[in-house]
Amino acid sequence: MFCINKHNSILMMYKDHAYHVYKPKSQGLKPQLVEKIISSCEGMLSHYSKVMVIRIDLHPKQYSADNNLINQFLKQQAGALSQQYKCKVQYLCARERHHSEIQHYHVALMLSGHKINYPHKLLSQLKSQWERTGGTASLVDNPFNIMCRGNKPSLKHAIYRLSYFAKTVTKELGIKARSFLSNKIQPAASFDDSKDTLLVDPFITAQINQRRVKAQHAESTIREAVKPIKPAFAWFTERSHAQQLKESILTRTSSLHHLVDPLCSGSHLSTP
């Protein structure tokens, strides 16, 4: 897992909480896109208590001033995956072009984490389908995250990575094609958008903190139990040779008293 720190992230507010988001070297992020990304995560969490977020990069065969190809591809894949995994599928896509003559697309898909445990097969499927259009696909490092409803720590890496889609610096200017694409997934009917308990549930946070404290206490207890007892002095107290010999004899099952008892020694020597 990559490291999120003060040099590559900043905090942005969403409702009543702050989240780590990507920090570009220049030009910053588009706040409205960051808010849309987080609200998309929130919408999926209204349907499923566990959501898998999958990342892949797509490169078309040639430059296009519109998004017709990627739009058609994402809609087809969302429909097919929805049937395949029997769940809703949210996609987010950022169009970018920096120094290259051809644009590329950063794509994220969100599905029910109860329907898919590991995305290797799905990523291979997406890659194969996109390559049929003549383009190429790049599998990114650490290509998936699991978000759990109300568990803010589980959202940290997903929101950070998705916020990369909102950076301004690589967005094209002077073209009609939109720089950000997504499908509309209506939240669950019971969802209250005035609260943020889908992202940060106080009860779940308390449970996590309680488990963390118990784990730390247990670890501390184990360390104390296996901690070697240090002597009062750095060096052991040396005893006489006769005392050490007597203690050694006492621990043996056979009688060796003749070694330290003169009477026993004499009787032993007279025995044939």
C-alpha cells in the first residue's frame, strides 16, 4: 500500500469530516469533482455495506476530440457487469492529456463487495474488451480497495486515489469533450443526504477504537509476560565450588553423596 503523508495530500471537507485527497504539484484539484467523487462513494455505500473500488487506465488507439468511444465502452461494461455480478455498477472516468498526442482515461468501477472478493478476473476482462477497440490498457499498482459502510479508515485510500481524477493540470482546454465522466446511480430510498453516517458512523468508530485499545493492551500484556527478568546486578553472584557441587547432586536421581560425604566415600571404596 502506498503512503499518504503531508507532502502528497491535503485535507478537504465533505459534510462534517475532513478527508485526505491527492495534492498535485501545481494547479490543485477541482473541488466540485472531489465532492462528486465522494458523493458517488456515499451513494454506493447506501446500497451495499461493503463496496469494492477497482482501478484501470485505458489508452485509445488514436486521438479523438470527443468521448464517444469511451462513453459507449463504459456503458456497455457497466451493463454487462451488472448482469454478471447481480449488483449496481458505478463508474468514474477522467480524461487527461499532458505531453502525449493522444488522450488517456483513468477509470474506476465500484461494485458490491459482497459479490466480488478479488478483481483479477474482472480486470483481465476489462483489459481484453478494451483491446478489442484497438487501444491498450494498463493495470495499475494496488488496483483495488474495499470500502465499508461507516468505517472511515476503510475509505481513506479509496478517496485519496479517486481524488487524483480531479486534478486540474492534465485536463484539456478548448475542447467540447468533458474531462470527467460518470453514470448516475440513485442512492437507496432510505438514504439521508443531510447526514454522513454512511461514511463515518460514530458507533462503528467507537467499536474500532475499542478493538484497537484491547489489541494494544493484549500486546502489552504478552510483552510483559515474555519479558526476561533482569537480575539486580549486571553480574551473577558466584558461589563456592562445593556449594555448586551439592546443588548439582540434589538434582540427580542416582546417589552421588559419596563425592561430598567422607563416610559414604569410605564405604563406597570398601565395596567389592
